[in-house]
Amino acid sequence: FKIDEDHVAFVIADVSGKGVPAALFMVTAKTLIKTKAKHSISPARVLRDVNDEISENNEEDMFVTVFLGVLELSTGRFVCANAGHNPPVHLHSDGRVEYLNVEKNFVLAGITGMEFMENTFMLEPGDRFLMYTDGVTEAMNEQQEFFGEEQLLMRMKTEEARSLPVCKLLEYLGEEVQRFSAGAEQADDITMLIFQYQ
């Protein structure tokens, strides 16, 4: 979502638990993140404020993992904070593919008064970022093997993945996870979000 004319926020999150209580908890966290981000372009400050609010009345002892990044469109400056979530994959415009080296802070709703660290990166035109939930890397096949972080990175490094338009890349990854799982029941939600800096 847009924060202002020069800043766009990217958020991906995963809530513990299942069913209606987990869904309501996630809606609360999502609403708070969006509201707080409209008043601050510091992901660390946003996560700190949201954490304090949802930790107070957390009788169900739920938690949310969150990756929040804010992109400055005019410069390519990308500031992000990670609250216990999987690190995104950075597909560089020059062909390099790697996990983003970010501080991994504690999850949201665990403890009040937490301070969060943030990292800053400069994006080049053509750079892509893939954010995902652990349903991707923890997808299992019939031999009880995980798809895993290495497999995800390998798929992103293929010539096919690098040549695909950004809107087709998620389809490709979804198909690769399904092909790997081949008949095994899906155990967790699979969510992916990708963007390309122009």
C-alpha cells in the first residue's frame, strides 16, 4: 500500500494458530500495521508500536511473524524490519540471487516493550524481491521431505525464473512447489508477494 507519493509499504505476515481466533488476530495486526505506517516510514517504529498494542490483550497467547519494508520510489532506498519472518529473496538486476541479510527480531505480540532493528538497502532498477510464508519452504512431499530454503533459492536461480515477467514468476514458483509436493496434502497456507523496482 502507498504511504505517500514517494513511499510504498510491502508487508507479509503469518499468524500462529488456526480458525476464527487466528483470523481475527491477523486482521487486527494488519489494520494496526497499515494505520501506524501511514504516520511513520520507519518499519522498526511501526512494528514496535503494533507489538505494544497487540501484546496488551493477547489472552490467546498468539503471535504474528511479519516482514515490513518501505520503498522510497524516487531513490530505490528500501528500509525493512523483520519480526521473526522468513527473509525475502533478493533477485538482483545483474542476475545474482540471495536471501536478504536482515536482522531477525522477535515476533509480534510476544513481549511488550520490544525494540526492533531495521536494515537499509539500495535497489537498482530491475531488482526484484520475493516475500513468502513458511508454507512455501515447509511444503512436504510424500517422503516427508521439506521443499526448503535451498530449493527455493535454486528455483529462483534458474534461467526460466530470471527470464519470466514478474507477474508470471509467482505462477512458476507455485507450480514448482506443487510439483515437489506431488500428491502430499498441503499442511500450511502458502502466500507469496513479489515486486520489481523500476
